[in-house]
Amino acid sequence: VPLDTEEMSTIVLPISEFKPYFRGKPVPDNGPLDTTNITSFGLQIYGGVYSPLKQKGVSALELETITATK
């Protein structure tokens, strides 16, 4: 997604490809994610405390809509 535009984009993230994480780290040896019991989700921006990449400055993530479908 280009960063030099204010135009919104549609991005599809297949839940079937999600992997279990806890506090930003993968949950090892947990098997496939049980998508039948998902009751909530969170967003974490990459480059956090566990990443060697550290960036400073203002950032923003603008979401217009989040939709879950089967």
C-alpha cells in the first residue's frame, strides 16, 4: 500500500492464515489456530519491543472499517 497517498485501500487478511501470538511473540507448538472460538482481536504495529528495528517519530494507522467474514 503506497504511503504517499491519503486514499483508502482494501486489504484482505484470511483468518485461515493467522497464527497464534501472545504479547507480540508466536506461541510455539500450539497447532493451528482454532478460528471457531475467536471473540476478539488486536492490532500490533511491527517494530515494537521485540524487534531490532527501532524507529522514532510520529506514526498513524487510520482504519475506516474492519469486517470479519467466513
